[in-house]
Amino acid sequence: MHEFVVIVNGELKTYHNYDDIPQNIDNVIKFVPEILPAPHTEEQHQEMSMWNNKLQELMKRERNGSQS
């Protein structure tokens, strides 16, 4: 199961579905997508290859981040 922990309005929130994370967050605390054991299907490889981009996107949504 995925586990995404973020701070929203000063409160620690845990989500198991990436799409449930609000657009405005204070900080990313934990980003742990579930990676199934090998062997992987082509579809699983495509999903796994997207997780880094999703983390980068989530970090851009941080209000208290150090991004310019």
C-alpha cells in the first residue's frame, strides 16, 4: 500500500492514494509508493517510472518549501 505523509495547514495527514493529496500542502514528510516484487509487467514498469516525477510535482506544491 502507498503511504504519503504531508503537512496540511499545520496538521500531519497520511494518504494512501496520491490523487487524494490536496493541491496546497505545507511540506512533504514521507513519500513511499508501493513497489511490487519482481517480475514486473510492462504496465507496472510504466507506473514505477512515474513516481519520481510525482514526488517532484508534490514538492512544487509545498507552501513552506525552499523552492524559488
